[in-house]
Amino acid sequence: MRPFAIEPASDAAVAVMAAAKGGGDVQYLAGGTTLIDLMKLDVLAPERLIDINPLAREHGAIVAGPGGLRLGALVRMSDAAVHPAVRAGWPVIAQTLEAAASPQIRNMASLGGNVLQRTRCAYYRDTRWAACNKRTPGSGCAALEGVNRRHAVLGVSEACIAAYPGDFAQALIALEAVVVTLAPGGGRRIAFEDLHRPPGSTPHLETNLAPGELIVAFEIPRAPWAARSLYVKIRDRASYDFALASAAVALDMDGARVREARIALGGVASRPWRARQAEGALRGTVLDEASAAGAARAAFAGARAHGEAAFKRELGQRTLVRALLAAGAMEV
Amino acid sequence: MADPTPPTGPSRRRVLGASAGAAALPLAARAAPDRGPGEPTAGDALMVLRVNGQERRFTADVRTTLLDALRERLALTGTKKGCDHGQCGACTVHLDGRSALSCLTLAIAAQGHEITTIEGLSPPGGPLAPMQAAFIEADAFQCGYCTPGQIMSAVACVKEGRTGSDEEIREAMSGNICRCAAYPHIVAAVRAVAGRGFA
């Protein structure tokens, strides 16, 4: 691990100013489950860490009200997963958190850090491979012709086919969450859908956060579809594994008919992925095997598979069909 | 790893040779941790960790993980280094009573938290903790390398009441890999302790 300096943050505004001034050489440290791992691998080499865990006093609460849910960015994954109001009002959030990582990691990892976790692409994580546009801009992509079974088929580019690995983000994008940030000179509210950037020709730029901008909370509206929501995650192992394909769905039903649907797909896309075409295909239809399959086809119409990842087109569709039918059958 | 963490002080052998590990370090003149608000710390830093109910002081590079601090500075070698990347669970300890990975925790950031290691579960020379005894009774290990981490997760699993079914136990224990595949016996040990109502 490269040498660094570390300081605890006692005040969020001060921390944000310091981080903005340091630009790319500064990283915030929360749970550390991504950061310390990637620093050991020499993939990340910040000169300075700002330990933001002391900020949990202001940004570590879960508040559920009539209008919606506010999750502080320093809430730990395990605490949000067991929170009764989260489980009752937004079950897909609890399920994405429970299906992710291991108990130890869920106890450590913050919600803010979780959505910013880095891809598990082996070529990104292993610096012995020179070609990785995400790690070294302009160096190429070893995964295009390499071991790419776990890679993305939606939202990929010729510069990068790495999959976004997270689960929680799929719940947030499906439920139209808002990201609340602090930045020098104030803060802002960003639609979760606008947090992550498509890889395009600049896969090293993963989010639209400015240098030093700090996520302090997520706000999730209490929408009519939030309670009838769930997460289906398909992986190689029974637990403690990243998704090969996953689906977060939320349905507002009028009897057997779908009034509104919200759908996100994990394990198959370059970033948190909202499947608007699938939502549109379902709107107003009677939910059954055929309409769910139609929505799944729409979701993967634009898929572009490289090499070993081709199976994800079919697996992703079947995963979504299973999730939709299960959500339709929920007692709400 | 391209750039391994450089040695941060006495070797394990020398620490183990000294009485109580931390006593071997020259700390007499320094009283408080180097963690005042807004003061960046680099290189060697004095750290104060509360481990198994005792305050332990030592100096180490700020890059030192809690795992390396426990093993190399405090001579608590019960906590094991497996993958060192948060994938195997061998390094599991409790931070404020919850299971956590000491290999992905910086020692300097663990200050102010209550740290419990496998050594803290039962008094030296005293009777084993119920989960330790249950692992022996259920034959829940072969080589034993993952066992301290397994036991720390198992104690947390029972304390949190995640023992309603074997499936729930397996999920609660999913962060601990056992290369000898002692999994069925580990589940049996956890089930036994949960049934008796103590951990």
C-alpha cells in the first residue's frame, strides 16, 4: 500500500472543502471495504484519506415519514436491512442489502460508499494487466477479448464492458431515489439515475460527483409501487457473491393489471440500470407469464454481449420474469 | 501485490518473545493518540486500541490494518490472515459487538471502538466460551485456520438471533470460508449453542 496521510473529519463542511482542494488525491474513508481492498491492490493510491465515520452523528440516521424515507449515507448496510420501516414500506431496499456481500461487510460498509463501489472486473483489479481504460485511461480493455463471463451486456462501450457490481443501487434507481450531497458552497439533490455515468469513451469517470462532493443521504419517495417491491438475485454461489443477473421490481397493481412498474437490472449492466422500455411494455397490461416475458425482451433489446457474457441476455430476461411474477403475487 | 506494505516494526517472533507485546515499544513519552481534529497523520503514529477490555498502546505506520496491529503489535495471533482482501472471513473480530473484517479496517480508524478478538472470548487458562466448546464437541474444524473467524461470526450470529433455521445460520455464517468444508459441523455447533440459549 502506498503511503498516505489520514485525518478524521469533525465537520462535514470542512471535510468537503479539504477534499475539494485535494482533488483526485483525496478519498473519503467510510467502511473501507472497497477502498482499503483496492489500496492494497495498488488500484487506488490516494495521498490523503479523510475518515468520515465521525460524521455518522449527523448523517447516520434512518427517518421514515409520510412523504418517504431518508437514509443517511453513513448508515451501515446491516442497519438499514433490518429496519422495520424499511422492510415494511420499501422491501426491495432491505432485500438488496441482505442479498449483498457478507454479514461482516454489511456491518462495515456505509450506504454512501456502497453505491460507489468499484467493478469486480478482474482486469481492473489486477495491475499486472496494462490494458484497463477504467484504471488507466486510454490503455485499452483486456476484457473485450478476455475472461468476460461476469461482464455487462447493457450500456457497454468499446472502451469498457465492466459490470456495475452493486445490489442496493438497483433498488434506489427503481424507486427514483434522490441523492443528497454536500459540496463546497452548498450541496445539491441529484436523481439517483444521474449519479453514475455511462462508460462511453471515459470509463474512468464513474459518477457525476464533483471533486470533494460528498453523498450525505438518499431520499426515497413513498410511491404507490414501493410496498409491492422485491429483489431477485441470481449468482454462482448460494450467498456471498455478486449477481450474474438480478432484478429489482416495484409494481402498482389495479387488480391483475399493472398501473405502474419500476424495474432495475443488476449484474448485467455497466451502471445501475433502469429498464424504462420494460416498464412501458407492462403499463396497463395484465401481469402474466406472457406480458412479463414481453417486458423482459424489451429490457434486453439493446443488449450487446461480448464473448462468455452472452448467456446473460437470456438469464437476465428469466430473472426479470421471475421477479415480476413474484412481485405480482405479493400480499400487500 | 506490486508494493507490499513495508515492515512496520518488530517481527512477529520478536513481539511474541517480549512480554505482553506492546510493552516492548518505546511509548513512555507519548500520551495521546495522534488524531486531533483536522490534523493529518502520516508515517508512524501512536495508536490506542481498546482490545478485549484493555487499553493497548503502540506505534505503527498509519497503513497498518487492525489485523496486522493485532498480530504483529499486540501479539494476538488468534486472529488469522487468510486472503487479506475481505473475502474469506479468517480475520473476523468484533467491533463494538458486531462482526467485522480486521483486514479491511485501518488500525488508526479502529481507535475509540471496543475490539474483541478470539482471545477475548474466554479468560486465559479459564474455561472455554460456550461456542468454543461447541466447536470442539461438534468436530467443527479440521485444519483450524479459519476457526477463530468462524467462532467470532458464530457468536455474533447467536447474539443477533439469526439461528431460526439451518438456512438462516448458513446465511449468517456465509462470510467465513472453510477450505476443509467443515460447514455442516459448524452449523451443528451454532445450532447447539443457540438451542442452549447462550453464546
